[in-house]
Amino acid sequence: MTENQLKSVKPPIHLPISERRLLLVLGDLVAVNAATLIALRIWTIVGEIAFDVVFVLSQSYWFVLLSLLWLILASANNFYDLALTARWARSQARLLQIEIQLLFVYLLIFFLSPRDALPRLFILYYAVGSYILIAAWRLYRPFLIGWRPQRQRVLVAGMGWPAQTIIEAIQENVPDDYEVVGIVDEGLPSQLDDIVVDAEVIGPAEELVEIVRRLRVSEVILATASGTVDGVLFQAVMDCYELGVPIRPMPLLYEQITNRVPVEHVGEQWNVVLPLEGRSPFDPYPGLKRLIDIAISLMGLVCFGLLLPLIALAIVLDSPGPIFYRQERVGKAGRVFKVIKLRSMIPDAEASQGPIWAVSGDSRITRVGRFLRKSRLDEIPQLLNVLRGEMSMVGPRPERPHFVERLQRTIPFYRTRLSVLPGLTGWAQISYGYGSTERDALIKLQYDLYYIRHRSVLLDGLIMLRTVGKVVRLQGT
């Protein structure tokens, strides 16, 4: 291409990830409502009822109820996770799982309702129709405006581990949405390893604009080893920005596609770790969160009280010893308190080794204890800690003082997770699971910081829904 031809080339326009997620939700809702209409039509054919506007309006509540039920079950099953939606076979398996759960919920309501209060086979028609329509929609979604069959072409500006980290994150989470066309050398000596996964250096920083035009790059990712942009690269980035090419700092894109904060790569960008402006005294979230904590903990303790005799008997018969177990944990602002748990290990499990993380197949865990952990019933007594204000329903899981002291020395920003109340469940728990190494602790911190930056009533509700989904599937640890 000549220089004039390069200048005339405009980068392709693609929808941002957040808008793509929104389109997935909207597309699913269209499919759900279409399936509802089809199910109503089949109902009229089987029941020899007139299918007209009057009938549809009289049954319009089904459109609302089934849409809400879909959103609840889809959220509980993490159906909008980018890594999941990028793999069609896995997303279809998850879709089938959601439809089975929907049938179970309907059958439960059906048998508890008065006779003939609900149609018998209507929900089956709906389940089949919604599965087919959503599966087809998810397969052919590239034909949406802005959701092109070709992937979004991105160029990484920078070398070393930050560049490698974002490339790996793209490959693992959004391989159908992003194509890394290469990397541009930032022109500074790197103190890190310069080897980058599956990407080649295609030019220096001063050629950035030319490369963007020649390769029709739609986005530039800043992933410099120093965490800052200096000299020639800064000028080249500004030229790209004026050209209309989005410029995305690596930590922000990483957070968007993984729902984690890359604490080891933020450099001097403190705003990526914590929102420095704090919260307004007029923000209703803290008060509303506390009211929700009190309401749920009171209801949960009442239900737990009804089950306790049977659980206590099973614990004692399996392994004689105390029913409850108290353990020191570190809460908000570093305050130490004692959590209350159902005992899931043999008595005096740490008498010989001292504090250690539990691991898969841990011999200290009893048979009943394994079920309690899988179902997370062992955590229910901590509702007392929630009621006392030492914990919340949602937040970073409280860690033991021994591990907090050690992890603060080795993991950057680890103490920031102590800026909020710890939770009975949290973003890290539903996204990653149990950790037994310092590497696991780092990844969980990345999730915890994401929660701290974005916490809201909606996010808390999503976390609780997904926790219920994990409990139903016995995916506790």
C-alpha cells in the first residue's frame, strides 16, 4: 500500500465486550419470549382453544415470569461467562442444564399448586422451544451488526510478562472475539522475560500507526513492562487515538475479560486496584447491604435450627467429638474474630502439623465432613457472624491470621481485601473455588479486588444466585 492508501484505511468498528454481553442477554430474552409464544400456540392446538389476541393477552404473565426465571437461572449458572460462550459445545451443555432446572422448578410449583391451576405440558413445550431457539441464536450470533464472523484484530504495545499475560487471557477467555495480530516493541529495556506466547514482534513503536493501518487493527492494548508510556510510544499511541483506534490499558482489558484485577501487573496504576474516590455518605448501598444481611441470616438460622439435630447426629456418629468448630479469622481493617463452623475434620486436626491449607482428598476430612463441604452446610453457622456484623453475606472470604501475615509479604496489594467486611460467599468462591497454594491466593485476590471495585446490590445478588447454583450441584470444597 502507498502512504495515501494507508491514510485512507479506517479501522473496522466492533462492539465492546460489555455491549456484546448485553446483546447476548437481549437475544436470549427474544428467544425465550418467542418460545413462550410457540408454547402457547401448541397449547391452543392441543386444547382446541382459539389462538387470538385475547387469549395471548390473558396469558401475558407467562412472558414476564419465564423471562425472569430465565435470567435468574442463567445468572445462577454463569451462562454469560465469556470463556463459556466462546465454546459452543460447553455452552449447549450449560443450556441443557438450565432447561432441566427450569422443568424441576415448574414441577415443584405444579405439585404444590391447587389442581388445574397450572397447565400440564405447557412448560415442556416451552423448554423444548427455548432450548432450540437459544441454541440456534448462540450459534448464529456473529451475523449481528457489529458482531462480525471475523475476530477483532488487536495489537499489543509492549513486551514482557504484561503482554504475555493479556495474550494468554485472550486465548483462554475470548478466542472467538479477539485475534492478536502481533506485538510492538515499546523501545525500552525490559526487566522481564521478553518471550511472548503465540505472537511475534512486528515492528518498533515509531511504526505503530503504519502497522495499525496496514493490518486493519481495531484496538491497541498497552501492556508495557514498566506500567507507563514514555517517549516515542506515547506519541504513536496519541496518533492512533486521533485516528479513531481505541486504546486499552492491559489491566482494564484483563479485568473486563476475566473479571479479575491483575495486581501483579498494575505498576503505578493504583486506580486499577481500588477506586480512590471512596463512597459517598449518601450512598444507600452499605445500609441496604446490612439490611439484606440481617434478613437472610435470620431466615437462614431458623431453617438451620430445624436441620441441626439430624446434622449433629451424623457428625457425632461419623467422628465422635464437638459438633461446632471455632477458628480465628481476619476481618475488616485487620480485626481478628472467631468464625463458627460445623466440624468437618477429625478432632485436633492441626495438633501435629499446625495451620495448613486443606487440599483435595485431605485425610483429615471426615466422610460426613466431605458432604458438608460439598453442600457448604458447614459454613451455615457463620450466619451468626453475619448477624453480629463481623461478616457479610457477600465479600472476600476471611483468612486465618497465620496465612494473612504470610501472604501480605509475598503478594502485592493483599491487604486491600481487608478494606471491606469478609463474606459467607464471594466473587472468588463462585469463580475459582478453594485455594491451597500462594498462587491460588493470588488468583483469588484478583477476584476479590474485582468485587471490591464493582460491589453493588446487583453484583451481590448475582453472587448469591451463583452460590445457590453451586450448592445445588454440590460444587463446594
